[in-house]
Amino acid sequence: MDRMIYVAMTGAREALRSHTAASHNVANVGTVGFRAVQERLASAPVAGQGYQTRVNAVDLPGGISTLPGTAQQTGRELDVAIQGDGWLAVQDADGREAYTRAGNLRINANGVLETAAGHAVLGSGGPITIPPYQSLYIGSEGQVSVVGLGQPAQALAEVGRLKLVTLDASRLQARGDGLYALPDGEVAPADASVRVTSGQLESSNVNATEALVRMIELTRHYEMQVRAMSAAEDADSAAARLLRLNG
């Protein structure tokens, strides 16, 4: 019966891992610019001597969903929706470059342009700093321009440009801080073809209904595997009793 227990155990383990990913998606239904984490399961025979009587359930890398979220009109000058496959480059807490689709930006007390999560937005020369201004405009190519305090409206000056990049979603790695990164700390070059729309935000691309149904499916799958382990244990106990009687 150990074979039945082994198969059920690995199935329950991977169902639990997949449930964690699905729960993460549901928790981020309302997160600006969030991309759903995809999970996949497969069966893999366990190599060894003799017949291949055991099959291991494995969790394959699923990557990140490339479906765009819905554009929401906000009218706020510091909100930007990134178009197509583009990403916004930011600086994480360790000073490394990472990427996000969340365009709800703000200016901190030091004048640094940052995301709502507090990550500094990168330009061509590092984090973008905004001087005191009376009006601000973010252009479609990511240029950040301001009219300084006391300046006429036509005195619009560019103070920085968002570093916008194009990334292969299959290589992206989701991080625990809401950011995404390339393998081995790789840094993507700026892509001048990426465009943004000011006054809009991209919503999460998670389909709440589908994600909840997936969570229910995985919960039932986990329960089924646990019942299979219990049935294997009962059968093993019954076989042991029969052997004692025959002995």
C-alpha cells in the first residue's frame, strides 16, 4: 500500500502548493497592475531499480499571465497605465532594479518619484527627483515635465524620463514584495517604443470568479488525496490483521 500512499501524498503536497498560488491571486484581485501567477501540475515517474511503480506529482513553473488588466480612468497626474508588454523599472529595498506594472505614483518628502508601495521610480540616471512645481505632466513616452513654482505655464521643463522596458513574461520571476525580476539579477535595457497613458491605471488581470473556482477545485483535490491516504492506511491495517490470523 506504500505505492498508493506515495502517489496520494505527492498529489496532496502539490495541490496545497497550487492552492497557495491561487489564494495569492485572489488576494490581489484589487491590486493595481498585478499579473496573475499561473501554476501547472504534471506527473513524473520516480526513477530507480525495478518496475516504475511510483509516480510523483510535480509543480511545473507556470510563469505570469500576460493578459492585460482593465484600464481605469483616474484623471490623476501621477497615475500612468503602461501599454502593451511594457514594464516600469523601479529600485527595490536593496537598491536593485526590479519591475512593476503598478503606475499609481507619488512624490515622497524628499522629492523622489516612487510607487505607492514606496519603491523609487528609475530614470536613465537612477531614481527620478521632482523639484517643487505648480503643475506636472507625464508624456506618452514616459517624459516627466513640470512647471516650476512661480514660472509661466509655457515654461514646461523635462526633469526626468521613466525607464520603460519590454520583458519576456516567461522569464519573469514574481517576488514577495509585489515586484518582478529577471533571473540572476539581470537588468533589462530601456525600450523607447514602450508607451504610457497618463491619468489611467491598469487593474489586476485576475479573474475573480475563475480564481475562486480554481481554489475550490484544488481544495477538493487535496481532500481527495487525503482520503486516498486514509483508505491506503485502512487497507494496510486490514491486510496486517489477515496475516496475523493466518499465522
